[in-house]
Amino acid sequence: MFSRYKKTGSKDASQQDVTAPAAAKPADTSSLRKAPKAPAAAAVPDKELKRKERLAEIRLQLHQELLDSLNLSALENASESDLRNEITAIASEALEEMNVVLTRDERTHLYQQLFDEVTGLGPIEPLLKDPSVNDILINGPNQIFVEREGKLELSDITFKDERHLLRIIDKIVSAVGRRVDESNPYVDARLADGSRFNAMVPPIAVDGSLVSIRKFKKDKLGIDDLVAFGAFSEEMAAYLQAAVACRLNIVVSGGTGSGKTTTLNALSSFIDNAERILTIEDTAELQLQQVHVGRMESRPPNVEGKGEVSPRDCLKNALRMRPDRIIVGETRGEEVIDMLQAMNTGHDGSMTTIHANSARDGVSRMENMIAMSGIEMPLKAVRSQISSAVNLIVQVSRLQDGSRRMTSVTEITGMEGEVISMQEVFKFQRVGLTPENKILGHFTATGVRSHYSERFRMWGYDLPASLFEPFVAE
């Protein structure tokens, strides 16, 4: 019936001695009879929990049955429908021999779980397919958190034990030529769909392996989408379009998970199709739609500490490849020097992101990165380099209600003595909270006319003066 993908010489499923677990026997209810009468509501969750544990035991036994029966090397060329039919046939026959009775929904769910175990990433496969999930955070085998709409919530999905979790981790990292064990207890990798994956295993992870997966968005959000979501206003979008088209150097600043890469993707849509763009990232996440795009990805060292290709190496090489613009996914180290030099030497319109809580903090962080690189430069020279290279800092934040907003657009206008001069052009003004703890506020101009208005006009973007007038609440 299902011999095509069975191992050579394996027993027919009907001849195998499959023994039902002890849990299949009638439950001993004597303790319940002696105990005081409990409310019916308390008994229902307990019954559901036992049923769930029982299904988990059955799934483990069936998974072992599949491993014993299937010829895994032959499955590489099997179609999805053939493999599903094969798994369903083996599991159905095994269930009959185990004398296990399941509902139609339970059987369907069980077959899907077995398929995910064989071909995917086991229990977390449904989370990877769920479009509402942005992040998957695993704290040991029994705690899996997911982020939806900016809020973390505990899911009801678990792994069987630590060995099960480690097997899934090893499945992920081995697919990209990495390994993780006691001698190399942490790993950074990318899933097949582009999602960012990071794991840390015992003994460094004390209470079980720690895993974080930042899911890759297949649908690129454009400027119109972000305006519709309330990430920023139409006036800010018009200003940013002029800034990108007129080749201002832009830094997108924000905290972890605040939407920096999403904002960078949206801003890149304003770049002219005739320009040559080179992107440099640790994990390739940018989705540029232009024709002439060269993508580079840095590489960590191997287990012997060799073979590393740093973002700075990529950036140095990119400068020799005649780019019109360079986009660095994230600047976090000594590559900041080469990034600033690129912005200062004819690669106008370059963009990058940094981790910082405000525009002023972003400048300070760039100063610190230069200092940590080991290059000894007077502070005034460092600030002069930053002020001449960076034209615009776009600050994005994830607010307490989980929403993501562009909270500030700040121009760098030059130097005043030894201090970098900055002016805020747009900001998000908070006015209160709803009873549901949703933030109330609006986007407004500060009333300061852009320092680059003349440049915009020369490039054909004559922005009206009303664009920079403050919002007046009615």
C-alpha cells in the first residue's frame, strides 16, 4: 500500500508488534470517588490536559514508527502530496493496531503534526506559517512565546523535552552548514524563507535552549501601507520622498523591534530605478524593487575562528563596485567609519539603521562606535565628519501599546562650535491613553522650515510652506 518510500527490508506495518501505551487502559477513578465532590468546571480542564498528554504520547510513538518505516533519502524527491499520503497511510495503520480511537479533527491535526516533524520544524511549523506572528521566542521546551501586533503572548505549543528542541535546532543550523553544541553553544543563521534565527544551548542556556526567530515578511509594506497603518502622516511621506529622491543621507534610528528595517524598505521605494544600489546586511532582509541591486551578506567565523567576512569588509569592497547608493542594513561597529566616508565621498543618498532611543542619542552612538574602533580622532573631528555625512535622522519607536510610530524626523544642519546642530521637522505628539491603553496622539510639523528646502526646489520638489505648519487640533 505504501511501499514506495519504505526502507528496504523493513517489516510490513501489519506484521510489526505495536503495543499501545499503558495510558490506553481505563483510567483508575478510585481517587476521584473518594475525594470531595469538585466543581464540574475544574474537572473539564483536567480531562482536556490528560487528553492532550495522551495525544502527545501517540504522536511520539507514531513519529518513531515513521522513522523506522520511511526511507528518508528517497523522500527528498517525493512530492508533498505523495509524502502526505504516505504518512497518513502509515499512521492510520499504526493507529488501528494500537486500537486508538480519535475524532476526525484529532486525526487531521495529528497527521499534520507528523508531516511537520518529518519535513518541517516540528511544533513551531504552524507558527512560522501564521502571518499574524512576527516573532517566535522559545525559553526551553515548555515555553514558546509569540509576538502579535507588538504584544507578547504565551502559546499553548510545547516541545516534548529538551532533546526534541535540540533536534529541531540542529535541523535548522545543519541546513545552512553551521553547528551548535557545548563547544560552540550559540549560533546565528537564516531559515529557508529568510527569517532570522538565533539559538543558545546548554550549558550557556541554564533552563533549556533559548531560540529567537524574527520572521521574514514576504509582503513588502510600502509608504501607502505605513500611512494607512498610522506609522506616519501623508505630509511626512511627501517630505521623505523628497529627501530620498534628492539624495540626502538618511539614518533610521530606533530600538529593537521598532520597525527600522520596515521603514528602510519603504524609504528605498523612492530611489530612482536607474541608480545602482548595493546592500550590506548581516541577514538579508531588505526587499528592494529596483532593477540594479547588488546584495551582500556578511558571514561569521567558522568553528575554527576562520572565514569571517565582516560588514566592514563588505563595505570596503562595495566602494570599489561603482555604487550610486549604499544601504547598510544595520551599523553596529567599526564599519561606521567606512559608512560615513562613503557618505562624504560621492555616495549621496546612502542609508543605514542604528540602535538608539532618539536622534541625539543616535549621533552619540555613532561617536562611541568610532571611539571603540580604536581610531584616535579628536572629538571635534569626529562630530564634523558625522555632521557633514548625515543629513537626516528618522526616529522610529515601538510604543507601550505595541504600535510602531515614526516619532521624529530630525535634520542635521552643521556644527555650532563643537556641538552638532540639529532641528526637528516632524514629530508624533502624544495626548493621552484610551481606557484600553491605546495611545492617543497625532503627527505634526514643528513649524521649522526644512534646512534643505532650496535643495528640494532645485531637484524639482518644491514642497509647500503649509507642509511645515504645526497641526492645530479642532
